[in-house]
Amino acid sequence: MKKKPLIFLLYFFCFLITVIGLNLFHLTDWYIVTFNTTFEEFIYTISNPMKGADVGFLRPLIKPVLKLSLKILLGYIFILFLEFELLTNIKIAIVFFTSKKERRIRFDILLRIITVIFALFTLVEGVLYVDSKVSVFGYIKHRFSKTSIYEEYYVSPESVKITAPENKKNLIHIYVESLETTYAHAKMTKESQNYYNFMPKLQKLAQENVSFWGGDTFGGFNCITGSGWTIASLFAQNTGVPFAFPVGNNMGTHSKFAEGICTLGDILEKEGYNQEFLCGSDGNFAGRKTFFEQHGNYTVFDVYTAREKGYIPEDYWVWWGFEDEILYKIAKDEITRLASLEKPFNFSFLTVDTHHVGGYKCSLCGNEYDENLANVVTCADNQLAEFINWLKNQPFYEDSVIVITGDHPRMDNILINGIPLDSRLIYNCFIGSNLKEVDIEKLHKRKISILDIFPTTLAAMDFKIEGNKLGLGTNAMSEETNLMDTLGLDLLNDELSKYSEYYFENFN
């Protein structure tokens, strides 16, 4: 009887190992169906505090996991029945035919050995299955490798001469959630034979203005390692380097955000710009508020600010906070206010309706398509086009540069199912009266990565950059070769996946 607690403990640990091992198969399949990201991006998104996030995408996961775990529990209850009831009776029946030692080897120990082997087998097989689908071991290997890419290629904005134009342009930067150009030639389902263009107005904008496609057909810029989730993308587009801090979306709990790096906001603050960042969610999520406040002294306008100013009721909360229909109303009011001040302004805002999983359908969205996201993307296309038309009719338009970029590729499989991640490019468009003389068709063919957005944005505002390089990025409107062309996309991603002493010593 004294051994019973130890036996229970053995089976309990076997139960936990089996639950983990078998559920790894289900979790991996759920991840592949639900997300379309690298393992690194998934880890950063899921492993940190989700306060302020919409976590509805986790609900379909809970029931199958609980159901499978219950089945495993019933199996182990049966094993305990064998151990303490059935085998005990068999012991009594055979005690007259075998020695005590032989009897224990045949039943008690044999059952335990089989159970332990089975539990370990399921765990090993589960881990191998995960690795075969999302390359976990490759991720770990890169984390223990070192790179010297920053020592070789990083250009600090503080080490080169950056000259502002005499007449400083306002900047309006619109970050559109999950806006990839795949939507312009997309299928409702993987099996469908029909293709649709869910973003015709944004495509037309890109055709008529400066936009980098990477070829003759409508495309965009490459997302690289360390830029595939929202805060990482915002960081990369404002610094020219990827997000490689180990805390991921947990930056919201830190008092400082990359204090050693010089950003677009830092540069514009020194030039006297009023700066504001607007989002339809909790500004503290993933440290966005900390980043923008500490790098440019931005005013951050989020869901709580919208409540305070009466745009939404005190108890209002849909999707991640409030929908883009309200976001654009606030953007118009805030831009009008900033334009009335004497200083030039930098107004940046982040949309949210097209976020995974499936997007948020607001009152402006139609019902043209059976797939919800198709209606949401079409609605986003219409809302953004209307907003650009509004900007064009404002007195400050001629003195402004408008930048529209997606933040990262979709994180679910809807509308892009079956399309390889490296084939999916991110939307970008640079609009300004000073950009009309640029050779648009030539720039359409240029391949760029997200790292190049930082110096290119400054160049679009008529800032002169010594050497045309900032961070790891290159001014895409110059003749300079960018880092993706120099190293190739695969090698660039490989190096950025590794640990950098320079990064942590200088930026952290």
C-alpha cells in the first residue's frame, strides 16, 4: 500500500506526457489551418500577455483539446483499474503457480514499462510532427547562432547627415492591418477556380503613384524575419531594423522601448514636427504607446482616448476596441486639428478591421461575397480610397506626403490559402505633389523589403540622406542597392534569425 502514491505519481506524469504529445498533433494542425506565419511570429504573438487583444481565434482550439484530454484521462483510469483491481485479482489466482518475483515482472512492472514507453513515444512523435510542419528545431538553432550583419551593414541615423527641406512636408502614414497585394488576385477557397480583385481602388492608387512592386505586375515589399507581426512591423518601418527583442508583444510591460535606437519619430521631433499615433485598440498593447511616446514624443490616441473624447460610449468595445469606420472619423478630426497649428505634423494611424482571424465586418460592409473576409477587405478598400479622396480636397494636401503600407502578411489562411509565404507581398504607396516627376514605372519594378520603408519615407518628404541608407534600409528612390539585393532574401532572413551582440548592446 505504501507504494500506491508513487505508482499514482508515475501514471500521472505519463498522463501529462501523453496529453501533451497527442495534443501536439492537434495543435499543429490547428496552427496550420488558423495561421499562415513563421514559427517565430507565432511565438511572439501567442506567448506574451494578450491584454487588449481579441483572442476569439483561440475558442475553436479549446473544445477539441479538452475532448482529447478527456479521452486520454479515461484511458489512464482504465490502466489504473488494471493496476489496482484486475491485476490484484490475477495475482491471487496465480500466486499458487509462480513465485512472487516472477508474478510482478509479468504484470505490474510490464504494464508500467509499456505505459511509460507509450507516453514517451507520443511525446517524441508529437515534437517531430511539429518540427516537420513549422521547423521548431531550425528556430532554436538560429537562436543559438550569431550574426555580424549589424556590424557590417547597419547605418545609424545619427552617424550620417540628414538634411530637411526648406519647406517641410507633413507626413500622413496609414498602416493597414494585414494588407497584402494577394487580395488583388485571390480565390474564395483553395478549390475555387475563380479569382477576384478585392482591392481595385488601392491597386489603382499604387499604379498612379510611387509604389514598389518587385516586377511589372502589381506587388509590394517583402516582409522579413522579425517584422511579421504588428509591433515588429511598426518598429521595422520606423527604424530600418527588425524586431529581435526576446520579449515580443510583452513590450507593454516594459518602461523603456529600444532606447538606444534612432527612429523616424526621433528625426522628425528634432525638426519640430507635431506627432500623433492613432489606433482603434489599447495603445499599451505590445508596447506601442511606449515606443511612440519615447521615440518622437507622439501623442497616442487609442480606444480609451476615444471614450474620453466622446467618440464612443464608456463601455464600448468591439473587435480590438473600435472599428475603422470610427477610426477614419477620428483621423479626419485629428489631422484637421494638427493642420491648423503652425508646425508641420506627422500623423500615423493603424487600421484593425482586416485583422485575423476572418476580419471584422462593420456597418459599411456589404454582403457581396459569401466569405466574410472578402467583404471586409472590399470595405477596407472603399474606406481608405474615400479617405484619400478627402485628403486630396484639404488645403494642406499639397504640403503633405501620404504613405500607405500594410503591416505584415495575413496570419490566417482565408483568401490566401495555398500561396507560399515568400510569394505574398505587402502593399505600399507613396503619394505627394513632389513625387509627380518621379519615374513611377521604373520604381514599380524595384524590389524592396520592409527595412527600406524608413529611409524611403524620409526621401519622399524631400529629406536628403547622406549615402541614402539608414538602419539596414536603403532609400528605394535612389540608385543605391538595398540589402535584400546584396544578400538575397533567403540569406538576409537567415542572418536576421540569429543572435546579434551588436543589437542587444546598442538598441536594447
